[in-house]
Amino acid sequence: MPPTARPHRPHPLVGAVALLGVLLSAGCTINLPGAARGGSDGPTTQASPAAVASASPSPSAPVATPSPSAATLSWEQVFAQDAGSVVRITTASCDDGTYAASGFAVGPNLVMTAAHVVDGMRVVTVQTPKGDLVRAHVLGYAMNADTALLRTDDDLSATPLPISTAPLAGGADLAVLGYPLGVTDVRIVNGIVSSTDDSVDYPGQHVEHVFTTNASTNGGNSGGPVVDRTGAVIGLVSGGTSWDSEQRPVTGINYVVPPNVLQAKLEAWRGKTPRQPRCEGDVTAPTSSDDLNVTVESTQADAGDIAQSLYLHGESINVGSYATAWSVFTPANQARLGGESGWASGLNTSFWTDLDVTQVSRSGSTAVARATLQTRQDAEYGHNGQTCSVWSMRYTMKLVDGIWLIDRVRPSGSPTAC
């Protein structure tokens, strides 16, 4: 019997977010002035080819675009050149939680990732190493190619990575970039091309064209770029084989979608209309001419990642998918809230207009974030009949598998009218 191959499922982010209001704007962005990216508390098994492996590039450093004729670079140079174009993707499904994966910019507002990353997902968000956070929509995906193309609501401010047109060669050097195991900074690991033309059968998914590499990959690497020594993309991480048919461990067999497939899908999908997935029980969300404005004043290292958690949960509410939003709550918070229907009651009349994260402090895996929140709602649901309210909020956050989740929400007093 052949060994069992599995796609690198996005790293699960099981937990909770309790929000008081509703995010409404379909084109929300988060601006993180002065905020630094924080790392994960969890360990990573990714090896580093050099000292740069666990270091993110400077947010202000320009990222060059490699050309097909570019000179061979060191892996340190490749990392410095390409890491700013590798994005962290978070997704929320209709009923079984949230996940983290990887992707890479192929246009000002285009991102490639693996098809299994977005299959069945209701909400997709993209965060760059600079901390920019935007909503993304699926233009197209093919499970038999394990490839997907996303369009973001706003430009990524990241240099698109070129897709190589050179033929693959067995034994050629390569490197994998991405966010393994839910980490929040870009990691790199190197290896070689082991084979150049294979296919793979995962449980419930056949991928027609892949090549293999011995470079180490893990959950969370899904959709990340595989690059050559010029920094050009020669593949996209799909999955790997961990056990043979007799349940003996297997190493060094990982599957990558080749560049000709990526280029063909990019050309076929880039002009498509975004898909609009829905979940059973979705409601029609309220509409507003106001976009959500999120600002992070805190310079604490975790402030940007905390903002991403708020954004992902809120976007689920934003599209009226309360079951998706509910799946982001910790079990403890779900128990305190009593049930999804009671929690969601009245949300379809409310939305957030502004959120300013002003202060963050952390102790171990717990953080406290203080924020000013502005909401709009029908007078029936507003404090003293307010249709626009300003709240002073205190969020208690828990770090679970690399993502900050809201465990408690407490307003500091009653809201004032806008």
C-alpha cells in the first residue's frame, strides 16, 4: 500500500472573541502606525538556513522584485527580498473554527494560496509582515490544482513576487517561506527539488501536478511560496507525507504545486468576479455608507495581532454570518454568553464605525487591550436610545495557537452619544 499523503491543513486557531458591536463595512482596513509585530509563544520546528530565519524584515525596508535574469543570491538575500511579500492568512469557517495559513502577493491586490486553505471558508483576511490587514475574497480555486487566487479590498503595499518561467530541475536549491504552526512572523527553510512531475492523492482530494521537496513544511505553511535563488516563485506549498502504510514515520516527502500551474491559474482568474460564500443561517447584514476605521496607537508588540483577531471576528458579523463569528469564541466565553442566538440578538441592526486600540499589556498568554469604540445601532438597542455611541472598552485576550482571542469584554461605564 502507498504511504498516506495529507494536505497541510491550515493551522487551527481554536478560541473565542466576545464583541459588543458589529463590524459592517465590506472594505475594512486596519492601520497600524508604530505597531510592531509580535511572535508566537508556541514552538516551531522550522529550521533556519541562516540567522535571518526568525527575523522579520524591517517594515520600512524596500523589497526588490527579482527578474528572470536576476543573479543568484544567498538565502539571506532571498529572505530580505521576498519576506515582505509573504502574507499571513486567517480564515473562519461556517461551523468549525478559525485557521491560519500562508500566501504571497502576485499583484497589488492579488494573493495566491492553496485551494484547501479557502475551501468551505466564510471569511478570509490577509495580514502582511508590515502589519497591514485587509479583507480578501476568492476569485477562483481548483482543488485538483490545490491553488486559489484572492483579491483584497485594498492594495497590499507589498511587492508582487514573480512566477518563474524556467523549467524545474531535480536537485535544484529552493526555500519555503511562510507562517508554520500559527507563528506571526515569516519563517524560511531550505531544501532541494526531489522530483519534478508527480501527482498526489490526499483524503478526498486529488492534485494532478506536483513536485516534491525535502524542505520541511508544517500546518500553517499551506499556500506559502517556494522560491529559487533569484527569489522567483517556483511553487506553492500543498501538503506532505508523514506516515507510510504501516504507520511508520516518513520525512522529506512534501508536495509543491509547480510554477506553470500557478501562472495558468493566475491568468485565468485575475479578471473574475469574487465568489460570495454563504453559510446556513446567514442573515442579511445592515448596510452603511461608513467604513470601519481601526487604528492601533499602542506600540506593544502584540497590538497588531490583537487587532487582527477583532477584525476577523467582526468581518464574520459584518456579512451576517453569526455562526462563523460564534465559532471564534472560546468555549469558556461561549458558556458565559449562554448561546449563539441570545448573543446575536439585535446584532443585525448594529455596526462599528471606529475602533482605536490605545493600550495593550501582556502577562504570559493573557493580554489586556483598552480601546475606544464607536458604534451605530437602532435606537431600540442603543443606550438611552442612542443611535451613535462611544464606548471605552477593556478586552481580556487569550493567546491560543498563535492567535489572540477575546475571552472577556467589559465597558468602562456607560457610552456617551457621538
